[in-house]
Amino acid sequence: MNKEKQTVMTISRIGFLAVMICLVSLGSSCHTLDQTRTRELADDPAFEDSLEKERVHQETNKVDRPKDVKYGDPLIVPKRYEKTSQQFFPLNLGNDWTYRRTLLGEKGEIHVSIVKKEKGLWVDNQGGRFRHDSYGLRDASRYLLYHPLVEGTKWTSRLAPGVVEYMEIMSDKATLTVPAGVFDNCLIVQAMNVLKDGNLLILETSYAPGVGMVRMETYLKTKKKEKKNQVLVELVKYNIPK
């Protein structure tokens, strides 16, 4: 096995990045870390009560950050956001996206669609599970988008003991061109993991308003500041029923 493929296998153990590289879904269905927490969330009989508590949070100006978010001071949450995660990742039955994937030079296609809502979570055809709350968009174990959706917002997620993912919104006004078209006012979210060899694994995910994820790129940034591309995923077509 060559070194590049070994690197991809190593990446696939890091959580949300694993999903984008394995291309099993838009969520976190194929990662092996934190599975217990995923099951607990899905089976929690008090889950609907927690959703109601979050709605109550929205009526106040100040809330505590979730336990897996440890960056900076407590977030001051306005009663209404100019931009919300629902706008950048629409979740509803029938929503579907088709992506072109390039993995180490090999091309393929992925189709993802929302097929059901189960215990407060929207489930896609690949097993990914998502929901919006007063903090932003999350999958079964971490926040993928975190309010406020403006350049410079930062948060972290602990994926496993000693494995921390550093997230930051790099732009909230980007214009992106992909096979599906040109999209304005996109969010670009960067997730960074520090590997054992000291290199950085970077995942950049871009979301377009009213559409969802339009582009995803992963690459290694070496200690010598070299960029080594790993995976590129671009939106080809989509259907978001009104």
C-alpha cells in the first residue's frame, strides 16, 4: 500500500472527516469514534424534552455553550440571527444532492437524499443524522455550523480522548463556482486536526444559502507548509422542494 493511501486510511479514523473521505454520507455515520454517544442520542427518551428546552433558550439572550464546545467566552445569542444554519443546510423530506468526487485522482459520484425524520433527527439515505438547534447545525456528535454564522466564529469538538477538531468560519461572503453553478454569499468552514506526525489535516466545507453543501476539500498541510490534496467533492445538481 502506498503512503498516500495509508494517509487516507489514517484520516478516516478522525470523525466527520472520515465521512467525507469515505463518502458514506454528509454526516458522521461511518466514523468509529464516539459511537456510544451517537446511540445514546438516538435512544434518549427525553430527546424531545431537550428540543423544547432549546426552544426556551432561543427566548433568552445568553446561553451556555455545549460541553463539546470549549473555545472562548460564553456565546451571546441574539433572539434573531441575520443568518441561520437552517438557511445554509436545508433539512426536509425529498431534499437531495448529487456530488462529483475526486479521491487521489480517482473520480466518482455520490447521491445523498433526506429520507425520514426519526426522534428529532433528519436521516439521509446513507445513515447520516442531523438536526438544527439554537446553536446551529449538528450531526450525532458535533456541531458542523455554529452561530453566529459570520467570519471569525470559532469552536472546537472533542472527537475522542486526545483528538480535538478546531473549527472556524473563514468567510461568510464567498462566491463559489462548481458544476451545479455559481453561488454567492457562501460560508466556508475550516476544520483542522493535528496529526501525530505534526502535519495538519484540513477540511474546508462550503455551504450556499438555500442549497446546502456545495464544495468540500481535504488536504494535508505539512510542517514544511506544503499542501497535499486528498479529496475534492463538488455539487453537480440538487433538488430542494419548496
